[in-house]
Amino acid sequence: MIEVENLSYHVDSKSLLDNISFKVNKTEILAIIGPNGAGKSTLLKLLSKQIIPETGKIKLNSNDIKDLTLKSLSTFRAVLPQSNYLNINLTVFEIALMGRYPHFKSNPNLIDIEITELALEEMGMMKFKDRLIHTLSGGEQQRVQLARVLAQIYQNPNGILLMDEPITGLDLQYQQVILEKAKSLSQQGMTVLSILHDINIASQYADKVLVIKQGKMMGYGSPIDILSEELIYNTYHTKVRRIQDHNIGYPVILPIS
């Protein structure tokens, strides 16, 4: 569970986030959307304790993030960053095993190896375990990286997964693979938060959506409740038509001229 209350963050005199509040329960996916420069990545850095908030509170599983060490965080909170490029051409298995680093000191034990293999199997990448990562396509590399973070919090009932634009640059097939897995993890009891650019994908996969613009909250709630034509125009300065198809259960947003 993630609870954020009155969160603000400034750099010099510039406000990057201003009085942000929301809550994500276990078994839920929260999508964060908004224009470029809205403060989405800053918010993710605050939630992962890469940077420290000036005002406000962040609670992860009811614990104040200020009281959690990075080591303790790494046992239940995993982060899938926007860029996962590695200069070192490691094997698929070696990269996935990195997710287990918080759980052993010098050498992995049998359970770490088994969990890594299970994570690769769940992402359909076990057959590539001995391949070098740079020989894979972009979509395949992203599935390996998701296997890595999956191994980190594997079957943890209090697991929290943070993702920064995990499907950027991927074709439709791999977008579906990544987000279907995220949905499956949430249904297993984990808390999932993801930055997304595509409003319709957010509408399809997220239980809740947080819309921010220039560091301020524009809307927060279920896609069907908050993704109005007016909200999207005020956020993106783009006219849209909202189509509600009850057969698919979520609103579809179409830009109009």
C-alpha cells in the first residue's frame, strides 16, 4: 500500500510538485499521467527514496518512508526505471539474478536461483537465460528487466512495484505482455504504480489514475469517474471525445480537430 499526503518538492525556486495526495491499496494499479515536465518522474523518485520530500508524508505499507532504510526498502519495493541500458553485456540470467541481490550477502543460495528462474519463466524468457542481453530485441530486454524486479519481490504479499514508462518504444504485443503481467501481480496482492503516457492504456489497465500538470493535481480517481473531456483539455490543451463502451468497461479517449 502507498499513502501520499500533501507532498511537495522544489528545486531552487521552482516547484516540481505541489501538495500531492493519493492512496494506492494492495491489489490496485495506479497510473500517473500528464504532459511532459508535469513532475511524474520526480514523484517516482520520491516514492523510491532517491530524493527526499520537503513537506508531506509518504507511507509504504503503513511505514513512514523516512524510517525505512534503502536496504529494508529493497526487500519489498522494486523499481523498473525508464532506461535499463547496460554497458556490460551480461547474460539474461545474470541480469534477472540482480533482483535477488538484497536477499543474499555474497553468493546466491538455491532459493535465489529458483526464484530467478521462476521469474524468467513467468516472463517467457527462461529459454534465453544464457543469451547476452544485447542480442535481444528491445521488448525482450524489457521483459528481462521486469523478470529482475519480479525476482526482487517474488510472491511478497507486501510487494510494491514502481514503473517509469515501462512500455515506451515497445510495439503493441510487448506493451500488452508487460501490462498484463503488472495486472496479474496486482491481482496477486501487490501494489503497482506506473507512469504512462498513453491515456487509453492507463484507462484500460489502471484501477485509479492520478493526473498531474506542472506539479499540481488535476484529477485522481477511477478512469471512468475522472477522465472527462474537460479534464483532458485542461491538462493537455487538446480537444477529445470520450467514448464509453460498456462492453469493455473503461472509457476510450479520441483526439478531435
